[in-house]
Amino acid sequence: MADFIPFNKPYLAGGELHYIRQSIDGRHTAGGGPFTARCEALLRDSLGCSAALLTTSCTHALEMAALLLDLGPGDEVIVPSFTFVSTANAFALRGARPVFADVDETTLNLDPESVARRLNEKTKAVVIVHYAGVAGDMPALGKLLHDRPVTLIEDNAHGLYGTCGGKYLGTFGRFATLSFHETKNFSCGEGGALLLNDPADLARAEIFRDKGTNRKNYLSGLVDKYTWVDLGSSYSPSDLLAAFLLAQLENRETIRHLREKLWNRYRTALADWAAANGVRLPAGSGANDSTHHLFHLILDSEPTRNRLMDHLRRRNILAVFHYQPLHLSAMGRRFGGRPGDCPNTEEISGRLLRLPLYNGMSEREQETVIQAVREFSA
């Protein structure tokens, strides 16, 4: 039997163990240590944002954004239905109502026209997810929200170092969030970051991350003791995780080229098969730079998608579907979601299949997947 090819494999860029040893030897492995500071400075300087705060997850970064907006009952936040549950959950936890919008059928990114139909006086924020690392329609969204008292938040879990019009994703909205989960391009197992593009948000964000205390001012000598001053939680990751992450971020160009090569090889090798079988390949990024976070196929129907998934599984290859429509979930229906609200999401989610793609994927592994896909007939 052929070796098992997983959907994802953790990747070592080369310096992770060296930095972790340094962290251990330095006797500061809790949050807020020197490797945390180095990661935050690297992200801030390379992206050009006002500040970057490492968090324990992208989920927690979204929760911090919700806290910074002082959301509560009666407020609404527009989110794509085609996304991970954290995109909505972070705001629902504050008492706000997530309002589910549809995605563009080509890019699978938030559709500005769907957003426009949902905007009202209760709308406090709009969250865009740059699906698969391809930029959403930022010019149209920016025009739509211009002069409105609505905050733009980028859930940029897929899109670190992707661009739109030469500008990095994560630097368009007031806030952006990143994921360093094991499945992401840059990983430390579990982790995330909150990007701030308004320097006025930094002081309060640091309080939220430090369990609602003014610990940062205490450590800086600005107060003689620290105490509880606001809401907050334990959102700071261990410096051991930051040490691992730093090695990944420092090798960002190598990782970017690895993923681009894999993505382009899939697209080239499967183009004629896709055309012959009525399968849609992922949209390119046009004039923008994608992060090539994932490579998906959109089959002609859910049964066909499931047959292909089973076909690959029998060949020891794990290909997986993706998000289920949030507005049709048990929780989504409690917030008013109904069938027909987001037709593109409802149509595409059952037809989409993601192929294995990870930084250390070998040419042999990818060729095995390609050949197995090409053996399948829709």
C-alpha cells in the first residue's frame, strides 16, 4: 500500500529548536518574553502596521477586537457565512448579533453587494476573511464603508503576506487577526496575533491581553503596582511558542516560494482534467499576491465531491471539505439564519474539496495526489 499522504504536515523551517533552547536557557518561557517581542517587531515592521500583539490563537485575537469595539446586545457584526465559527463566535460572546453575508462565487470572499443589503444603523463592524490567501475586494468594500461609522476587521488567518494593490492584507482594517495554527503557512502549533492599524488602540489592547490589568505600565515603571483596570483574559502565548514562530517568520520567503510552487503545479497538472470533468479550479489572485494557503476543487455536485474524497481515501490520500454554512448551523439559526440567505455559500460548501498542500510536501507526494485525481471521472 502507498504511504499515507495527509492533508497537512507540520513543517520545520530550521531554527525552531535552536530558538526554543535559547528561550529555555534564558529562563523566560511565559508570555511576554524576548521572543514574543521579536515576533511582534518583525510583524509590525514587515507589514507596516501600527502594532502586532501575539495571542494564543486567532480566535482570541478576534475576541480582543470585539472587546476593543465595546460590543454588546443590540449591536450587529456582518460576517461571511462561509468561514470558521470563530469569526462569528468572538462577537456573539460579547452579546452582539452576527449577521451572515454571502460570498462571491469565484473568490469565495465576502461579497460587497451582500454586505450592502445587510448594513443598517445597528451595524458596528464588518469582518472580511481573505479565503485561501486571496485578497477580498478591498476597493469595493472600502468604498461601501467610507463615511459610515462601521469598523472593518480582517480575519486574515489565511492571508499573512498576501497583498491587494501592493498593500499587505491585514493593513486595510482597523484590526486584523492572524492564525499560526498547525495548518497555516506559518505555524507554532497553536497561536495567533492581533494587528492594530490605529496606534490609539494599543494601550487598551495590551490591558485586555494582560487579564485586564495595567501590568505593562508596572513593568515599565510607570506605576508602583499593577491592578485590575478593565476587562481582559489570558491571551498571551508562551515565549516557547514565540521562539518556534520566529524561525518560521524569518523564513517567510522560503515558505512563500514553496507554497507557490506547489499551488502552481496543481493548477497546471489538473487544468485539462478539470475542464473535461466540469471541475472548477481556484481563482488566481490577478494583480494581487496570494499566499497560496490552500488548493481546492469545486465539483459539479456534493455526491461527486464525496465520491472523489472516497476515491482519494482508498488511495491513502486525505482530502477534506471545508466550512459548512454558518447561517444554517444550529447556532446560526438562533441568530436568524435561514435557507436561501446566502445562496453561493449554500451551493459551494457541499461541492468543495481541498487537496493536500503543506510546506514540506515532496514532488513525489504531490505527483501521487495528482495522478490519483486524474484517475477519477466525474
